[in-house]
Amino acid sequence: MTTTARFSTHEVTNQAPPLEGYDAWQSDLPLREAIAREGGGWAEDALSAYGRLAGGEMIELGRLANENKPKLKLYDRYGHRLDEVELHPAYHRLMSLAVEHGVPSFGWQHREPGAHVARMGLGYLHYQADQGTSCPLTMTYACVPSLLHEPSIAAAWLPKVTSKVYEPALRPIAQKAGATIGMGMTEKQGGSDVRANTTRAHPLEGRGSGKAYALVGHKWFFSAPMSDAFLVLAQADGGIACFLMPRVLPDGTKNAIRIQRLKDKLGDWSNASSEVELHEAVGWMVGEEGRGVATILEMVALTRQDCMIGSSSLMRQALVQALHHCRNRKAFGRLLSEQPLMVNVLSDLALESEGHTAFTARIARAVDASARDPQEAAFARVATAIGKYWVCKRAPAFVNEAQECLGGAGYVEESVLPRLYRQAPLNSIWEGSGNIQCLDVLRALGREPQTRDALFAELALGRGNHWIDASVAELERQLADVATLETRSRYVVERLALTLEAVTLVRAGNAAVSDTFCETRLGTAHGAAFGTLPAHAPMRAITERAFTN
């Protein structure tokens, strides 16, 4: 017997092969159908090209960018202040691919209806490969409506913000072909209550939009501090105002943005988040004094949409990992994907994922049409908050269930699922936690009649389905009882989200999906955990369409 044979303890068998080099677009039938249904199908070539990258090269880039966290470089070796963040080459490659393929700019570069739907698809694909880079990509996309409040700033910055060139080097904006944008809203004492902000803005050359101010104060969460500029809030003489604060001033000197530390976050490791102090940092006012919150909320509305996109695509990636494993792993003489109880779990996850994806694409269509259609604008206003609450809230439990499908293998870092699990809570916290979203829904429905009209017009599209009819009737009763509505608002917003998802799936026309969703999410034929579909549900039909690799 050879030495090798004597010490050979076992042969590795019954392990799923690595999921590498797959096409994240072509293998995702629910996404392809949703993009086409909501008007973005004309961009299929762009989405297909990015899907191959997202399931190929970018998977490894995401791993490297998360294993090599950003490093804060406060000083150089001679003691000169730097206030810079060092990022791994994989991070820059991810950003370059995203910008080149239009993840932050596609919706602004193309005038055709459906451009923002296609952009949603690009973001959905990107987030599956890496989550952290989606933060600066989202803010760069979302800043456009806010910057348009000041024509001189828009003229200088928007061509760079919407370009397809990624330039990480710090230079004055006039010397760059592309730019990324960050955001600084919250402070220690206020959090989501930004009207409690204490940062002060002192005029340098007169007052008003487009004028320069010196900002003195701090920001508790300063996202993507390596960006070229930031939209921030500060107290001016006339109230809170919004300012564009560049990293590098027009004369080439660094702005007085002092990074205190990088946040040691649960997840989102490839991206840097920071705390900063502003030592008379120069910022140019965008919009009117006293209207800063309203100005920056136009950006926030789009970043909240991207929270939905991020969470729905995070769940998609977890589902793909679970399906791939179960289709290649045997237990008790059969593939896991053939075991009746595992079939229930997988189909329940697939059903949940498809509902979120369909609803997210529907909101993207509303955002896309907002400038042309007041009813769609009103629907986007309330549906974004509804979706942000529910879709983001579901991610942690969903990813955990997908981990369980892999058993112990889903709990070790070599698989992507621990990273997804750490990431899963982020979007429910960022850009306003669950309570903030629920209160925003109540505010919109109570103060803006057109928003309520648009919401119920959408719900009416599902009329005739008895599950939806019953749910809408209950919602009308719940909303009519205003005495304790705020206390019950989480329940109400959850029901609104589930009913809107059901309407979207009914409209999509796949009865196996929509009937099962309505029965289990609007009815009582479902337990608290995943894997509790009724035995008569068309489970295999649901899982077979979920991942067609």
C-alpha cells in the first residue's frame, strides 16, 4: 500500500460545485419578466451584458472587496493631514464596471420611458455581487433631482455625475470626467430628526442658492467619505439648508472635512462609512434657505427606492445559493431539491422573492413616469415608503432560512451567505428605519389626497380576486379608525405592502405564482416560518421558474 493510500481518509463527494460564471440576468426569469412588464425591456442588451459580469467576474471582486476592508489614512508619514480612505483594487474595479455600465446613470442618460426601470435592473444585478459599492452608486444616482434646484451647480456637476467614467483620484471637479456623490444628514443628537441638527452655515459671499458658505459642525453618519462631493444639511440664518460640499475645492486645496474615524459596521464591509467634523468646510447652497430638508428628501426618495432594490436582490442571491446547493446535494437517497419538505421551503422562498422583485420593479416604473404622470408620481411617493418598510424588513429572516438550506456550510465565511446575513439588516435601518417609513405613509395618506387616490387606484387593479378584495376592505376599515392608527401603523403598512405585491403578481399573469401568493400572504394558509405552504400549492412550478441556470 502506498503512503498516499495509507493516509487517505476519505474521498470528497456529494458536495455542490462552486456557483461560478453563471448569468445572473438570463437565469432570473422573474426579473426579466418584471423589467419587460414595467417598460424596461428595450434595455435587455445592457442588462444581459451586466448579468454576465454580475454572476461572473464581479462575484470574486465582491469577495475580495469585503475581505479587504477600507483603511483610514489620517496622516502621511511626514505628519501631513490626509483624511483619505484607502480602498482595495477590487472595490475600484467594481465601481468602474458599475459606472461604465450605467448603474448610477442609466436612468438619466436615456430619455425613453422605462429607463429608470432598466436602471433598477442594473442595480439589482450589481447588489448580488457586492453590496457596499451600491452605497456610493445609489447616492450618485439619487442626487440628480436635488442638484437641479441650483442651475449653476447642476451645470458644473451633473455632466460628471451622469458620465460613464469612474475617476477615484481627488481633483477639482473641473479636471475630472466623472464624479461620485455622498451624503451627510444625521448628527449625534438627532439621528432621523434632522431638524435637530446643530451644524452651522456662515455665508462667505452673500446669501442664497448657489452661494458659498463655511460649515462648522459634525456628521455622525457620513456615507462614502471618498466621494467627490456630499449633499449635507446645516442651519443657515433662514433655517436648515442643503449644501453641496466638495472634497477638493476649485483651487485644488482639500476642503476642511476632518474624518474622525470609520464606522466598525456589522456588514457593508467593502464600503466606508465615517464620522466627520467640518472645520469651516466650504459648501454651496442648493435650493432655498429653510427648505433644505425638502431639497435633500428628493434624493432620499430615490435612495429609499434603492434600499428596496438592494434588499430584494440580496434575497435573490440568497435564494440562488440555496437552490444551487439543494439541486446538487443528496440526503437520504435523493437530492435535497426533491425532498418534499425542502421543496416547500425553497418554493416559499422563491415565492417571497418574486413578490418583492415584482413590486420593486413596479415602483421603478412609477419613479420613471413621475415627471410625466401626476398619478404615478403620487403612487411613487407612498409606495416607496411602503416597500422600503416591508421588503427591507423581510431580508434577515429570508437570508437566515437560505443559510439553513445549506446547513453548516451556510454558516462559514467561505460561502457568501454570512456576508449576506450581515448585510441583511442594513436597508431597513438606512434612510429611515421602519417606524419612520410607517409614519411617512400615514403622513402622505393624511395630508395628500392625491396620494391616497393613487394608492387605491393601484389596489383596484386587483379587483375581482377575492383575497385582494377582502384585504382592501380590511385596509379601508383600518385606515378609517384614526384614533389609534399610528400605534397600528406597522400592521397597516405590512398589509398594504402584501396587497400591492399581490396586485402586481396578479397583473403579471402567472396564476401558479399569484394564486399561491394571495392564498398564503393575504389568507391564512401559511405559518410564521418559511416552508409552510399548503400541500396543494404548485411548488415545483414556482421553484422551476426561480433559477433557470
